[in-house]
Amino acid sequence: MTTPLLGIAEVVSTQADKTTTINDAILALENATQAGLAVSFAGGNVTLSAAQYASSVAFRCSGQTAAVTLTVPLTQRAFFVDNTAGTFSVTVGGASGASVAVAPGTVAALLCDGSACKSANGTGGGGSGEWTAGIVTALGAGLSIPAMASHRYWRINITAVIGGNNVNLAEIQMASSTGGADLFGSGTAFASAAQGSGYSAAKACDGDVTTWWSTPDTGPSTSLPQWWAYDFGSAVLVTEVRISPLNVSGSLYAPTAFTLDVSDDGSTWSTGPAFTSATWASGVTQSFDAAAASTLVAEWNAGTVTTLGGGLSLASGALVGPKIAIPFAFSGLPGAGQMLHYPLLADGLLTIPAGFTGTAVYVGSNPTATATFVLYYVRSGTPTAIGTVAISTAGAATLTAASAYTAISGDVLRLEAPATPDATLADVAFTFEATHT
């Protein structure tokens, strides 16, 4: 007879020498709760036997030359996967059910419930102040938690582009590590809109930079935001996005502000890390570090970690982050006193810093005289100025905000153009950086 989960031999009542069995059981239990097993991926993916799975509590990964899979028996137990020595992700799961991607350079706590593997590091989704497969990477002046997790659907949600509202992208790649292999393969690309079959979403991941995805430049689908998404078929971890703009002068219609969003069903999306000041050279591919952009930071005075598992608790202090992009875009010439509105989410936990730190401004056509835009918050129907953005005749932006603004439930942000329109100022876009506190 053996125990159902770890397979440890049990003492039989008629057994003459029970000491050996008891000692062996204690040793097996010690190994299952304290020992580590080295797992080499030099030969590719690895499947653990039942004996290997039960023999240790930690599995130390090494030798991978690409993203790999560690398959474990679907037997109930908690364990750790140590990928601190790896340079590629390790996806851990059983022969069926959900799996968890462990990013390179990290250690993950996992739980097998008998039908699937789950992360025991936390719950939630990246980008909203929660995390799924995040792990503690630093503890001292602050606590850093990468808010990255595996998801089936990944989306680039574009809120500002160079030179207008329609988007043109020659090629997109997603990888699970910096400089890693492109993850696209048998999945499906789809988008918010496309300018005909010759410019479909699939053109942005066909490996050919002479073809491209394009959104319409006329008709009802011309306004921003626009998005491009990919269905991987199963959950994957994306930590780097590579985008190739068109090889045209000025990299027209390349994104200057976007977020990397995630979904598990293709319809309900969680906003991920924001990139708010992208710059481009014609035809030159640019890489974006999603892992670094999505880091949450907790700061505290005499704070202590009191629980870590289903959630994270601090004895004192507050959780700060992640950063949030708030976009406004005027297509063509802004009208006299034209107002754009941005309703805020109900929780009200949002702060725009003094001086509009982190804000990005794009000017398609410079004004003939300094043009000043005013950002207001509207509370209970009353607008109050937060600060101004003055655009010079050279297209330079001067940001002014005397103090930080903190939202409350029901607030609406409003950006107002100059009361007297400038004859030449056109295609102006603003992305204000805020923090979810």
C-alpha cells in the first residue's frame, strides 16, 4: 500500500520490521518538501515521471535554447519551478488542462489540483494592479512584482499614430524573452478594421515587410483607437513585442502610443503595459519590453509582508502602479474650443502627476503662433483646470500643472483646444501618463 499523492509506502500491520518502512517514509517526505531536482532541457521538452515528480519540491531548470515545456503528472501537490538560470520561458502543465509559463530569471510557486496546473503566486491579470504569475524580485526600499502572465489572446491597442488616424504596420512579432523566437505560427491574426483583404491583419505577421496591415482612411472605421490581435490557440507568455513600420518617409501611420492588452476569451480584455512615446525611423524595427513596462512597485514605511499566496498584504504603505495611458487625439485642424472627453473608471484610484510628468505630445503640423490646450477634470458638472500644454511654432510642448490631480468616482477628463483656432496646427495627439494607486 502507498499513499495516494506521493506514493510513499505505508506500514502494514502484520509487518515484522516496521522501522525501515517508517524511516524510508520520513526520508521520502523530507525530499518531497525540501529537496530540489535538476531538470535539463538541453534535449528539448521534458516529461517528469511520477517518481521524479514526487521526489522533490523544487525543479531547477537549465539548458534551454528556446521556450520549452515541462510536463508533470496531474497529481495534487504544490511545488516550485526555478527558472533563474534560464534565458527562455518554461511552460509547466499536465497532459491536459491549464498550464503556467515561468519567465526566465524567475521562480514560480505552482499548484496542481489534479486536473490542471495553476500559479500560486497571486491572482488577477497584468496591467490593473493585480497579477497572475508574478513573483517577488526585489525587497528593500520597494517591492517589485512583474505583472506578467500567460494568456491566449494578445492585442496591440493603438491610441495615437504619426500623421493621422489610420494605422499601417508592416510586421509584428511577439516573443517570450528579449531577442527570442517569434511566437506566431498556427494561430490567427484579427483586427478592429482593415482596408480590404489586401491589407488584412494577417499581413502584419506573414514575415514579409513589403506587405502590411492597414486600417481604412475613409468611412466609419477611421478613428482611433484601432487594434491588432492574435489568437495563439493556447496560453503563452509575451515579454517582448517587435514592430516594423512602413519603409516610407517619416514612418507615417506608425503607432506613437499603444497598450499591450490580454484576454482569455477574445472578447473581454485587460489593459496591459502602456508605451506612450514611441519614435520611429523608416522601415526600422523597434522592440518594446513588455515585462519592464508592466512592473508594479510597492513602497512603504516600516511595511512588512504579512501574506503571500492568494494575495499580497503590506502591514503599512500603499501599492503604487501600474502606469496608465490616457490618450486624446485631434484629427486635422482642432475646432474653436473643441473638447475631447475621457470618462474615468469607477474606482477613482488614479493620479496624474504635477507637471504632467511622462506625458507625450505629437504635432502633425506646427502652429503659426503658440497654441495652448487646457486639461480639465469635470466633477459634478463643474470643470476645474488641471494644467496646460502649450505648443510652440516649432512644435515643442511646454507642460504645466501646478499640482497632482487625483480622481474620484464619477470624474471625467476634458481636453479643450484653443478658443481661437490656429490656421496651420493639425493632427495633434496627447497621451497623459497616470498612475493607478
